[in-house]
Amino acid sequence: MDILSAIFRQQSRRIGLLIPSVVESEKHSDTLEITEHPVEKPTTTSASGFVADHAYKRPSEVTMECGFAGGGSLLDFVDTSSIGLKLGLSPQETYQELLDLQASRVPFDVVTGKRTYINMLVRAIEVMTDKTSENVLKCTLTLREVIMTQTQTVSVADKSEMQDGVSTSAVQNSGNKSLTPPNESLLNKLGSGITSSFGG
């Protein structure tokens, strides 16, 4: 491939910092999980005896069948790869880049033909090599979204600076507490109270 072709070639797909030479297919998956619980008697709206009371969205997932061209000479009329000047990475280097991207577990962005994903990780890498793809990297990548949460740090005063530090201390587990002694009902307590008042 000539250097001018490489400069003016526009690629719209991107996986982190890697740009595939060709994307054969993209499969997008967005799933809503609807929880169901069995009920004893079916309701008028549910004849099967199940009630759905909650729903949550599963992480988005995209599967891409990609091809990465092998690194070649910068110019068509002279082999510049022999002196260290080459266009792109070799299939082995690109494969290692994908493995490093997966092992790093650092979320990245993915740009596809239909939408842009943020906070994605490589869930699976499948590489197939045959006689037609010996000098290129042909792979199937499964990318999944990581749903991020934010935490907030709150600064509180030290217990020594509080007016009543003991009552505002952290909650501690001190075992099970019971308000009434076990096996003593309210009627027994009322009966013993009435007897003591009349007997005394």
C-alpha cells in the first residue's frame, strides 16, 4: 500500500486505539432483564401465575468480526520494512496489542458504524488463521460495557470534637436484643399484674 493511500484512507471504526482495516460484521446486543416471581393465584393480568415487579438493563455488548492488515512497506517501489520503516503492525504485534488491551482491564471507547460505546472491555478474542489469512489478523472480538458507579467521600468531625460522641459513634453489632423475655406473652404479663394488685 502506498503512503498516500494510507494518509487519505478514512476509517470510522475504532477499538480503543486500534483501527481495524476491515470490519466484516457488527452484532449489537442490548438486553432488559425482567425479573419474575411466582404467585399462588394468578391475577387477572397474569394467567401464568408469575408477576414481574422489577426490570434492569444488562450491560451493552457488541461482537465485531475484524481484519487487521499486516504491516508492509511505506512505498510501493522500495521495501522500507527491511530498514525498520513499515506501515502498521504485523499480525503478531496486533494480536499482542489486543491481548494486552484485554489483560489491562482498563475501560476504553469503541466506535462502530451504528453507535459509540464508552467504558468497554474485551470479553473474548477469537482468532482464526487459514491459508487465506496467514499474513493478516482475522479475529472476532466480543466487547462488553462496564457499568460504572461514583462514590462520594464525606468528611465528618472527630468523636472527640462532638458534644456527645458516644451516642453518635458508629453502629456496632452487639447481638440480638429482645424487648420481652422469651415465651412470655402480653396476657401473662397482664394476668400477673392484676393478681399482684389484688393480692397485695
